[in-house]
Amino acid sequence: RRQHTTNTTYTQTHTLMFGWVRCLLNSFPTQQSLCPKRTLSSSSLLFAYQQGTEMAAPKIPLVLDPFAKRQWTDPNYTGSRFPPGTESLFLQKVNEFYQSEKGILKPGYADFCKHLILPCFYDGVKVGAIEITDANRSLLQTNYAARTEKELKVLTRFFRSQDVEIPNATFLDVILYSRDQIEKESAAMGTAPPTYEHDYEWGIISIKAQMEDFELPMAPITMLRNALGKDQGGSGVPLCRDEYNKSVAYWTDHASIQ
């Protein structure tokens, strides 16, 4: 009697399970889907179910942090600048790339920092820094400047955009900070963290327009500011001497564009 009851329950459970699987399979798009390369066959889904395989959750869209919006709104921004009013287009394009199979995040200088490098989709956007040569060295400018009103001013070196020839960018290095890090830095500076219509995991804090498809060295002064701490506008990451020397080696021969 007990064995018969167990077998009956086992049979009913599996009947319900495979009925559920058939309904799930029928709800998936066919090969005529807009994205056929992502369509899974019935046998693949059934195998994944039987093996307990988890399907990847969709990525939460990236958001544009106010710190990065200066690259659209500040005419005196030193570095890569983008046409005003194109922030929404930028976010759309970046998120499309991020959601695609190519949207792989690369590690940054700390666990809370990532890089998303993609082809530059802007026409005519210039790189944010160029090489210093004997022909343009005399055109270098210096100034004490701060990135925000709450930061201390530091000595900067740059070329004025009207003084030098600047090539078009072919890649964008989109620099991301985790939500947790953004909120910690906001609290340390006494400002409210940014809010958005939807939840987010990564915020875009800077974009470098460049000709290389890899991360370029952070500026030495940015490393020093980070080491000063969150209450001084940095990230609080201690200075790494080796990385600092690599930065100095690169920026000895390069300068940003203003």
C-alpha cells in the first residue's frame, strides 16, 4: 500500500513537471524571432532544466552619474567632451552594447571600478588627450583647477582645443563605479546620492574618448586625489607606487585637451 502510494505520487509529480516544461517551451520564440541566434532549442532547454542549469539574469541598465554629465555641459571640461543634449542617445547606445554579447566589463583599479570599452559611435568626437611633441610643447597651458566646488584646486596641464590638431576618437572607455562606492563617496562629501527612475548596479562616472581599445593610465593627480580619501573627492584607494610610476611615464609625454 505504501509503495503503491509513493509510485502514484512520483508519477503525478513528473506528469505535472513535464507539462510545465512543455508550456515553457511553447512560450519561447521560434527561429523567426528578431534575435534567432539567442533562441534555444527545446532539447537544450529541457537539458538545462534536467541539469538544474540557471539562465543568466538580464543586466541592469547603466546610469549616467552627475560627475560624468560635466562632459556634456561644462565648456571648460579638461578631457573628452560630447555634444550637449546627446546624453540620452549616449546612454541608449552604451546600454545596447552592454546588454549584447560583447558587453563584457573589464577590471579597473579597484573592485568597485570596471571598464566598458566600445567603438566610438559619435561622428567627430575628439580624443581627450594627445601626445606632446617638439612642435606643440610651447602651446602647453597650466592652471589650478578643481573638478567640483567641494574639491581642492590642483595644478593641471593641458592644451587648448583651438591651439592644436586633435584626431577623432575611435573608441570610448566608459568607466563605471558600483552603486555602493558612489553612495559612499557622496556621503563622505556631504551630498545626497543620485537617484534614478530604476535600480542600478553600475554608474558611469567618466568617459574617455581615445584611439586605443584598452585602458590608458590614470592621471597621476587623480591617483593622488584618490589616496587623499573620499572626503577630498577621491575614492579612498591607497597609492600604488608601481602604478603611479606607470602613470607618470605615460603622462610625461601626453596632455589633456581643454
